Amino acid sequence: MSQPIHRVDVVTKTGNKQAFALGFEIRTSLEALGVSASIFQNSEYENPEQRGKPRPDMILVLGGDGTLLSVVRTLGDRQVPVLGMNFGQVGFLTELSPEGWQASLESIVRGDYHLSPRIMLHYDLLREGALIEQGRVANDLLVGRGGTARLIRLRLWAETAAMGTVRADGLIVSTPVGSTAYAAAAGGALISHELKVMEICAVCPFMSGFKPLILPSRTRVTIQVEPSSSEVYLTLDGQSGTRLRAGDRITIRESQISLQSVQLARDTYIQKLWQKGYL
């Protein structure tokens, strides 16, 4: 048993009327259980403490994996347990469905759940030696080409060991959670969330023997953008991006902050892979 839940922020996918309506129904059910609940759309959700509000015991996200990831990025250094209800296409990060959620949610409020820490990756973007951007991702980082169909050139290091230059559509660095996302489409392995590793995958490499590579998450990985005739972007969790220049360096390592995922005891990782069609 874990700690009972007394305060919940319910965050729904922006523009999804079904999710927003169910959010109000869930808030009413939680309040009937003696739980304080507030409802937001994810486009307006901010860190509770920045709004001068008490930190919730849990955030319940009604949407797909993308909605959940966008909420996680609002939390900054705060580690708040997150529970997802799937209104997306795959919903690998979500535990509940819009049907039959009442019994599961009542159990969770009583403390019948466990927290599964999922590693996140911290990145620093340096330009001419100066730090211009930093942050963290729960799924993956992509250093990839823009709209033109031209390959880009990326130089890669693991710690101080040079790994050569890759010509490709891009490089993905993913967490175990992200291994079921873009990395899987690029031919990467499916990695258990319990492992503290990161995976590097090349997207459509050209005349290269570069294979998907799994490294300990404590490894510092560096990607340098080499001169190219194509635009290059850094994309975070598939949702936000930054235009890069030749010479820019992105260093990546395990974040000290982890994603605290609320899990129901009945499901295992292999069962979820089977249910979502990965096996």
C-alpha cells in the first residue's frame, strides 16, 4: 500500500470535449470520496506551486501519451505522481481507460497502487561554448533534419570516446519509456522501464553500420551538428523544437528528477506490450 490520495489535479487534453466532460464527472466522484480535486485543460496547466496552490498528491491526465508528457514538463523539479487515462491512440504511458475507471480510481485513492520511477534525460544545448538551453525529457530527444529530404551529419561521443560521424535523417536518444515510441519505429529495442539505460538510434542512416546502441543512463552522450545543406532541429518528446546551427553541441545524461508513474499492481510490462500490440 502507498500513501492515500487527498488532493488531485485533473488535467484533460485541450480541445477534447469527451475528456473534459469526463474530467468533471471524475472530479465529482473524487469529491464524494473526500478528495479535493481541480480540473484544467493541459494547455492552461501550470506548476501548482507557481500558481500559489498546494502541491497535489497526484495528477490525473486524461489524454494520450503526448498530453501526459506535456504535463510532466510543466512540473520542473517537482516530482508529483502522475496517472494517465487513455484518450489517445496507443496510450502506453496510461493506466486507466475511459470505461470502468471508477473502481480503479477508488482503489488508488485508498492507497492501493505503487509508484514506478521512470528515468528522464537532462540535456544542455551549447552554442560556441555558451549554454543557451537546457531541460529534460521523459521519452526522447531527436536531432533531426527539417523539411528538406537531405541527410544531415552528426558527430557522436559517449563520455570522451568518439563514436564517429553519422549521415542520417537524425539521431534519437531515448529513455526506456521512449523505446516504445520513435525509437521503436527506427528499429530500436523495447526496453523495460525498470532498467536505468538510454538508447541511441539512427533514423535512416546512409552507408553506415551504426546499430541501435544501449548505454548506462549515467553515460554522458554528446551530439555535435556538423556543416550540412539541410536544416537541423532539436525536438523534445516529439512536441517542441529548436533550430540548430553547425557546431552546436547537445550533451545528454540521466536527470536527477524522475517521472513518478502511478501503477496498478495487476499489470506487468510484458502484459502491456502485448495489449498495445508490440508483441
